[in-house]
Amino acid sequence: MSFKEKRGAAARLVLLIAALSACVSAPERPRAMAAAASPQKPQPTTNSWPIRQVANPPLPYRDIDQNEAPPTALVSVIRSLGQSFKGKVGIAVRRIGADWTVAWNGNSLFPQQSVSKLWVSMTFLDAVDRGKLRLTDTTTLTRNDLTLFHQPSAALVAKQGGWTTSYSELMRRAMTQSDNTCNDALLRAAGGPDAVRGFLARRMIKDIRFGPGERLLQSATAGLDWRQDYSLGRNFYAARARLPMSVRVKALDNYLASPPDGAAPSAIVAALAKLKQGDMLSPASTRLLLNVMSEAKTGPQRVKGGVPAGWHYLHKTGTGQDLAPRSTGYNDVGIMTAPDGTSYAVAVMIGSTTVPIPERWALMQAVSKAVAANHETR
């Protein structure tokens, strides 16, 4: 493509994304309203989980120019989106199979929140690959295993007085529903936080921290010391509300200044690229995890909301605590795959912001639309 053509493509892409960024969808259902709704009837679970092939596998990586330069139009759009957003945001896009990443604040650490469930599942599957654990192994969760915030499995524990299920089911619920109790149970089985950190180190993944688990992480972020009764009902919310505002502000400020679960967007897309290319897990475990990520129910209006028809997107979201007017840790990371099989790893991480949810959606959707628009103009 000539310089004139590239400049024209860049101009068209910037105008397109500017228009797309102005489009806002209907707001997400507030978490408080969702929590107050009548619980759905628990569905029966099984101790096995079929592995299905992910649709539209990528083209062979040898067909991609390893020395390809980052597209100037995409660089311009990502910079514009990052600069114009009201809040601390990190954005990274990596073409899988090519050696380029386009980023804004790509090397800064942002709180992951439930994005970190991705590393727990990888660590667990690595243990399966090494013969230490089996997907069909079972465990029983009791009230002492409950955590806080989003944990649909708590209804099963309460109804049955203890819930016995397979590790594959725990992983499915942790990744597709972002169930905190299931994730912490999977984390314990995999060997705890040190096992996750060790796995990331062995895979040469830098700038991705892993925290102490949901209970300790969330209670410290709120300014509380964890107590198991916080896992029941509204006990955690009530205890947090009783704290002096100065205590809550200081705790949240400390968390954001150096998040124990912090990760750099550029590091996340590098890890996602390695996962897609089969450099993180065995072929079977890679297929399984990618399939699980494709079934995620969370964040349909985040990055996924801007993915065009004919593309595929598999991902993991994360959402941190709010302390009005601030919201923290509003994230979406995943892999976009074009109809021709080309894949892009994407990470949009909002560390802290005061803008409403629809504006956060608009930013995230603008990123995925920019990726697709750039691909179409190549």
C-alpha cells in the first residue's frame, strides 16, 4: 500500500471510530438490582465436560509476516481513545503470529479483578497436563468455602448442605459466570497463589501479578480484615458500610497505587497470544480453555459488543469495587478472530474512572471496532 493509500485508510478509520465511539447502548443491569432478583433454579451438574472444537481456527502462523509493522491507522485510533477517555485506562492489541503490539499505557499495572481467573484456570490445566490432577476429580464445597460478591454456587451449597462437583465444572463456572467461590476452590486444588505465580514465571510471563485470592483481596481493598461470616448474605456490604469513609478511601487508594493483582495490558495480550499459539498448555488443554472462554456470559456489551458479525470473540472480564463516584477494575481481555482466521489479542483495562457504564462500553466497543476496521483495510 502506498503512503497516500495508508494515509487515506488511517483517516477513514479515525472518522469511523469517532462515529462508533459516540454510539451508546442501553446500560447494564446494575449489580445491586441483579443481586436482589429472585435466584434462578440451580441447574444439575455433571462430572465430565465435553471438549468442542473452537469455530474458525486461525490460519497457519507461517502465513503471517513476522516482521510486519504495526498499522499506523490503528496506532492513531488507540492513542486517540486512550487520550480522550476520562479515567486511567490501558489498551493493548496484538496480532497473533506477528511481532507487533499497539498499546496505550501498555506497560502500566492495572487491577485485574476477575481477569485473574484466567491464570487460575491455566495453572489448573497445567497441573492436569503434568498428571497432578484430573478434570473428572471431584470435591465438596461447604459454607466454609464460600467467598463474596458474585458466587451463584452459594445457592447450591445452601440448598444441599454441601455441593459435590468436578473440577471441570468449577472451571466452567469460574470462567463463564465469574463465580468467585468456584475460582477459589480451583485455586486451592491447583496449589494456591504461589502455584499461579510459578506457572506464569515458567512461561516467561512478566508484569502479571497474582493476588492472595478473592476473600483477602476484596476485604483489604475495602479496608476490612476477612471474616468467614462476610460470605453470608449482605454481611460484607454491611461491614464495609460501617467503616469511616476515610478508611475506605485510603484502602482503595492503596490498592490502586500498587494492586497485588496488577497486570500490564501488553503482558496480557502477549500471554493470550501464547495461549492461542499453544505455548501455554497442551493442545487438548488449549482447546478446552479457548472453548470455555468462548462461552463466557459476562460483559456482552464490553469489547464483545463491538465485534462485527462473522468474527468470533472469546474472553474474560473483571469488575472491581465501587466507591462513589469512582469505579475500579473494569476490564475485558480476549481474542478476536476474523472470518479469514486471523486473530488479535485484545485487552482494555479501566483502572479507575467516574464515567458511567455506557461510556465505558463505548470505549471498549470502539477498540474492537478499530481492530476489525484495520483488518478490513489491510
